[in-house]
Amino acid sequence: MSAFNARREEDVAKLKALELATHGRIRVVGHSGSPISKITLKFLVRTAGDDKYPVKTISEVDAAIQLGARYPFEEPAVSISTKVFNPNIYTSGRVCLGSKWIATEYLDLLAQRLFKILAFDEGIINTSSAANGDAARWYIRARTSRPSDFPSDSLLTSSGTQKPTMSWTDKSTVTSTAIERVVAACPHCRTNLRIPAGKAGSITCPSCNKSFPART
């Protein structure tokens, strides 16, 4: 088996492991091609089908990931076949993932990122250069008037009931009682993390469970 084929098989294995970890909320429906070129997923996520959210909601979203000939060195194409109303998703269903693709990022992380997009995670939603301008304007108004309705959902990737938290190993000599925090992006999965200011050490990202050094 070539390295390209092995990578795709590993991606499917990671997605199936994610299905178990999320209790089926991100589900592998199937895959096709030799080597694998298309993977279909189902997301059990509370999201908006139009501007009537939260009065009217959608609870299931079907998605497809297309892998080009040069994958993982080229970004996968992600599309949604369910009609949703989201700043990061074009009316055609094409998804704007909102970050530069990294070849070392596996598709389980991409799937978790898509869940966050569908759930209106403010660290990922892009309103400044939105794929859907109408959805972006609605989202800004709705989040301002009804902040408790956003994000619309959250994903637990363990059997516990607590939301994963960021782990921080502090190596700085700075001591402070201030609660000031800054935003840093995980270099592995691009999740935005709010971390204490004036610190230096190692962070373990709660989204991908990988560590990276940081100084704030």
C-alpha cells in the first residue's frame, strides 16, 4: 500500500474512532474510491436552517469530504447537502473552513472543526469575509440580541460529562492575580484558545489533545 493510500485509510480509522468518542454525533456513513476519494458523514448537531433559529432548528446535517489526487498536500473539499444558514457555508453547500490547511491535520480534526462551524463557535465563525453575507449579518444581530443561544451546540469527545479543558504547564516566573487573557491559535488544529497573559509554558489543546509551547 502506498503512503497516500495508507494516509486515507488512517483518516477513515480516525473518523470511526471519533464516531465512538462522540457517541455517534459525528458518524461515518460511508466512503468510496480506490484510493479513497470521498467520505460521507452525518452530524447530529443543533444548528440553523434559516434565520428563524432558535425557534426553528435542524438536528441532522449530511456532509461530504472530497479528497483530491494530491491529498494530504492539498486541502480537502467539504460540502453540506443539508440546507443550513451559516456565515462559513456558501448557499451551494461548499464549506469555508476558515483556516489554512495543514498536511499533518487528519480528517477527524477537520470533522470536529466542521461541527464547531455548524454550532456557531465564535472562535471559528468568520463574519468579516463570510461565505454567506446574509447569514453573517443575521448571526451578528442574533448573537448580540440573544447571546445565550450561541454556540448552538457543543461536542464532548469522551465518556465523561465535563467539557474538555485546556491544560497549561506554566514555566514563567511572572506572578499575577489578574484574570487578563489573550487568544492563541493551536498550531495543530487552529482552534482559538483563551490563555492567561504574561505566561510562558506548554499548552495542551482540548480539541486535538496535542501540546505546543506558548509565551504570552
